[in-house]
Amino acid sequence: METHTDVLLITANVGSLFDNVGEIQSGWLQEFYATIQRHKPQFIALHFQEVGGKDYMLNMGHAENFFRSIESSGEMKTYDRTCIYVDNQFKAEDRFTALGSMYFIHTSLKDVYQYDFAVKDFKAVSGQSKFVGSLDGVATVEKEKFPKNFWPDFKWSRKGFMRTRWLIHNQGLDLVNVHLFHDASNLIACNSSPSVYSDNRRTALRYVIDRISHSAGSTLPFFLFGDFNFRLDALSLVQDLSTATDVQTVTKDGSNEVEKIIWEEKDNDHKVVLHIETKLFDYLHQSVFRQDNGQALLKYDKEVAAFHDVIREEEIIFPPSYPYSEDYSEPTQYMTTRCPAWCDRVLLSPAAQRLLHRSDDEGDMGVVYNTLGPNICMGDHKPVFLFFSLKTNCF
């Protein structure tokens, strides 16, 4: 007999929550609890990236307090089973990923098992289990940092992935927390289409998909949700944004290295339309990134298309999830550090998408793919969530 289990998947790059502890963190938690209250999921999966923020050696204590506040909050009291994994072992540079995954199971959901990768079998989930540290030797999670040769020009990276495997009412699932490589320079990103950074991400994501498809026994339907750092095709976008302008390229003194590129209007005012540097992307008409939820920009969002054979995604109806202002008074403004993009995503295998129950019943929310806190400062990344009813089998 087919049954349905309401599931909420959330991905959040929370680095700025720990670099700016205070109002942002409070607002973040309020939006998280409000989303739970609105959808009333039976199973919640929270995937975090950049745990501890940029100054993780200083802020890891703040991160532990943040996780503790969630698991002990009154809003979560009806979730009687929790599984928490936090990789905070930053001294182990060859393995540290700064990933954190939290899973909450509601009292109404009885038939839930978690996979033990050591004994290669599912075990019933009960009580609270919490693993904070290197996670080496924890049998219910797989964690891996990407090999250094994936990005040889970068001195060190925390990027990697973390997987857990579940059985909910006899339906198996892989839930994978992913953090891919970012764009180190806006100038380099504009050099080619696709950019070198896009190539790096494609290699890493293909590696993740191959790993979860050829290990731990049979391949199960999978959900990949995290900070993929997907960016818009910068070369094509810049060409379209800068039509009918004059361009000026500025090099560093005594070299041919480009320092900045400036596009100006051709009229007498010569107003600057677009100004790009390594860590600056300042476009005069920023409203284009928010207008109609940025739908006009989706044609430049090309990185998922490279995985059309193995990856699906629900329709994007929300504006780019990054880089939002960290000023609490400007929750809908983008910073001018990077070109806004849909970095944070929930991707799924074709088999997983077939498990999403879609109903035309009046009052049924069906599948919801959106951001948390669209009008509240949530840090530089807006968390992205997927809510759905999972088709399961109850015998």
C-alpha cells in the first residue's frame, strides 16, 4: 500500500552566521522554525556548509552553540529522534570539510532505519545520536574531501561531501551534503564559456555522483543538496549586460595583468554600467537580479545542464540565493562582490524525483521549492528548501 511521508530538505551555507553572531542568527532560526510550523514535516534534513565561517578556529564554539540551540529548542520537541554529524576537526587539514548534517524524525513517523556503512545493513533509528569531530570511524556517515588535484592552483580547500543513507517505510534514500568549488576571480570567470571554475565544479560533482552510484551496495534514489557554487555563464552575461557601452581595461602597473574592466555608457555622462575586479561585480541596474525572481537570468544558469542524464531539479521560482548583503537592514540587497547566482540547490536523481507525490487536491501544498527568509537577512546565502510528500510503502 502506498503511503506518504512529509519531508523537508534544507541546505544552508552558514559561514556568515558565525562571522556575524547576533541578529542574523536569531532571524535565521525564526525563519527555520516558521518553515517547520508551516509545512509540519515528519522528516527533516538540514545540510550545512562552512560550519564555523571563515574564522573557524575562532568561531567553532559559536557553531556548536548554534547546533545545540536547534536540537534543544521547544520548536523541535515533537521530533524524538535526531542524528547529528558535524565535521569540525579543522586541525586535520587533509580531511576537514566544515560540513554539518542534522536529521530530525517526528514522533508520528515510526518506520525509519539508517544505513551502517561498516556492516552494510540498516539499523532502526532511536533516541539522539550526535557526532562532532573528525567523523572518522562513524559508521552511519560517509565523508570525503575532494582530492587536491581537482583544483591544483588553490592552496587549500574545505570542499567535499557527506552522505547518509535512510530507509523510510521501506523506501531507501541517499541524502548527500555537497560543497563545490567557488569562483576565485570574477575576471577569470569572464574569460571563457564555460569558465575554468565551471569545469572544476563539473569534475567534482561527477565524482560525487560516481561515488554514491558505485559504493555501499545497490544504487538508491538520491538527493544532493548543498552549496554547489553554480554561477551564471559570466562571459555571455557580461556581453549582454554591456551592449552599447565603451569598455576600458586597466592593468596593474608594469605588467599585462588585468586589474579591472569598466564598461561606460557612450553618452556624455559616461556613467559606469559595469565594473569588474577580482572580487567586485558592480552592475548599475542591480534590480535585474531580483525582478521577476531573476527569471530572465535563468538562461545563463547552465551548469546543471551538463548532468541532464543523471540529475533533475524542480522549477526555480526564487531569485539567486547568493551573495546577499550581511547588513540586517538590507535583507533583499545583493553585495557587489560577486555576480548573483543560484549557488544553493536541491538536486535529485530521476528515481528520486519519481518519489515526489504530486496532488491536485485543494489545500495540498504538493512540492515546494523555495528559499527561507526572502525578506529577512539570513547571511550572504539564502537557505534553499524542498518540501514534498515522499511516496513510501507500508506493508
